[in-house]
Amino acid sequence: MAGGRSFDMSCIVPQRIVSLTCSNTEILFALGLGARVVGVDDWSDFPREVKALPKVGPDLKIDMIKVAALKPDLVLASLSVPGMERNLPGLERLGVPFLVLEPKSLDDVFEDIETISAATGVSQAGRRLIADLQARIEAVRARTREALDRPTLYWEWWPKPLISPGRLSWILQMSELAAADLLFKDVEATSFVVQESQVFEQDPDLVMLCWCGTLQEKMRVSKVRERPGWERLRAVKQGQIHCFPEDLFGRPGPRLVEGLERLARVVHPEVFVEAPTGRAH
């Protein structure tokens, strides 16, 4: 799903692209367009080459003067970042062509890859990237079909207040592909503030910590174990508290598939046990 200002994909092939979100930056580089990217938001950090690019400010407060100075012929934004919409009037005033994406599922991510690849004249690369990602998803699905159970997953985007994804998040689809059920799959929201009582009532099988903007090594399982009352949860009793890197689950780009591969191995390690090769002598 995309929208934008007076950007006719049939007329120009952008050569100077500014990306305002991590996910779009990663899509551009996965399409082989790194040489055309002239600026990114402060949070874009993958792949490694991105760190050397000019920065135009944090994604929620883009510096339009810096954007204009880069003389872009295409700016990419994404409403997957809550608050990104505040930057759109500034882009309108600049008069630069821009596209606004709003992915909510893996299918939307594929559509965004198709949109960006078409807008930049690399449709064939887009099709190859999508085919590769879909093949990896199918490889996961082939394994998780063998799973004998479907555990419930409590995902936590933030600890204070507790924020968890609902059914409008791509986390729903990723959980299902991993042969698991999202704890709040019936909540009609992308994400929402959760009450502890809701978690206690559902008593999830696994707790998945994926705190926005927090490095994986700074998340602590002990933080959950020490919460009053949480010791009664099935997941806590059984040691099923897991920390995940936010960049593999919170950025709707190609690396969501890497996140899915990791998730499936955590949820169903039994179906990813490799058969021994060769014969003992």
C-alpha cells in the first residue's frame, strides 16, 4: 500500500533517494540500490554501509532542511512508524516526489518491495527478491507443518507500559507461520497497551521480548521473572522467556524473514533437528 505526491513512475528513474525509515532503507539495499541512496534517518543502521550516509534526523522529527540539501528525486516514508505522518506536510511543502508505505503484513512487505522496485526501475530485482523471501518462508512452513502443538505467544514491544501486537500486526502472520498463536490475535489493533491481568488470564506458553529501540543484549529475562505475580505464569515456570532483536521483528522489510526463521526454531526446535549425515564407523 503506497501513496505520494506527484510521483509518476513512468517518467523518471530516481537517482538520489532519501529514506526516512529503517525498513525502506533495508529494502533499497536489498534491491541493490545502495549507490542511489543519498540520505537516511538517524535510526537506519543496516547494512553496514548505511552508517556512512548523511543523516536527516530521527524518523519522528525529520529535518526538512537537511532533506532539501540532499536534492532528492525520491523520498520514501512509512506509516509503520507511529508518528511518521507528522513529517508528510513538510515533504509536501518541499515539493519533492515521495512515496508513503504502510505495511501491516508480510504480504504488504512484498507489495512494498514491488512498489519500490517499480518506482526505481529495478522491477526484475524486486521479483527476484520477493521470490527468494517467499521460498524461505515456504521452507519454514514445510518444517512447522510437522509440529504437533501450537503454543501461545505473548509478544512484548515495550515493558512500561506493557505494549503488545494485535491482529493487525505482521507479528500475527509470523507467529502463525511458526505454528503458534499470537496471545492477543483477536484484538483489532496493530499494537495496544496491555493490562497485566490480561496476560495472567491467558497464561501464555512463551514470552517473547522484543522491545522497540532496545538492543537484544540489554533486554533481561530477569526483568520478567522479577515482576510481581509473573512467577505464576506457565512460561516463566518453564523458562520460556526469550529475547529477540527488534530489528528482525519491528522493521517491515526483507529481514522479517530472518526473524521468522529464528522464531520458528525457538517455538518448535523439535522440527528443526537436522538428521545425522553419514554413518558412524
